[in-house]
Amino acid sequence: MTLAPVPQVPAADQCAPGAPGAECCSLSGGPVGVNDAQRIAGRLKALSDPTRLRLLSHVAAQGCDAVCVCDLTAVVGISQPTVSHHMKKLVDAGLLIREQRGKWVHYTVVPEAFAELRAFLDLR
């Protein structure tokens, strides 16, 4: 059995401004302003719950199709009120859109929110 090589972590002097490979340590968009930081932190906080990640993954797996809350309770094995609580957190964070259709609520992903998170987390 062979072990995979351990990734090399850049030394502190490699991340100094102007050093070769310095782009590995900087956020590609530069420093974040107060409003952006609050919005991004809110989204990351909403994503920090394992149940929310599971719920979100089920909605995201449908692509652009809306997912009924009625389909989510059985998938994650929790009660409808608990699912609704977690989904509200994801909606409030701007990660999902909520649409009432008769007695059921349907959710879709907000692609722009994930594009923003992806861009923020893109360390080079």
C-alpha cells in the first residue's frame, strides 16, 4: 500500500507580498467591505449546520427545478416544522428562494449567492 504525498503548505515567507507564488495566499477579489462581510458571514453561518447542508444538497441536486418541502421531510428524516425552520434560515441567508404553491412551499437555489461564495473562497 502506498500513501499519497502530503500536500506542501507554503512557508510564511512564500506568502509575503511580491514573493513567488504569493497569489496562493490572497483572496482573488481583495479585502472585503463591511456589508459584503456581513452578507457572506450570514451565508456561511447558515451553511454551518449539517442538517441545512443536507437539505440544501437535496434542493441543489434538482438543478433549476423547485423542490417541495413535503419531499424533504422523508429524505432527511426530520419533522416538517424542523425542516421549515432550517429552510427559513437558508432563505433568510439568501441561499434559497421560497415560493408558496397552494398549501405547499417550494424551494429553489439562488445561483448568484453560490457564485459569490465561490468567488470569496477562491484562494489563489
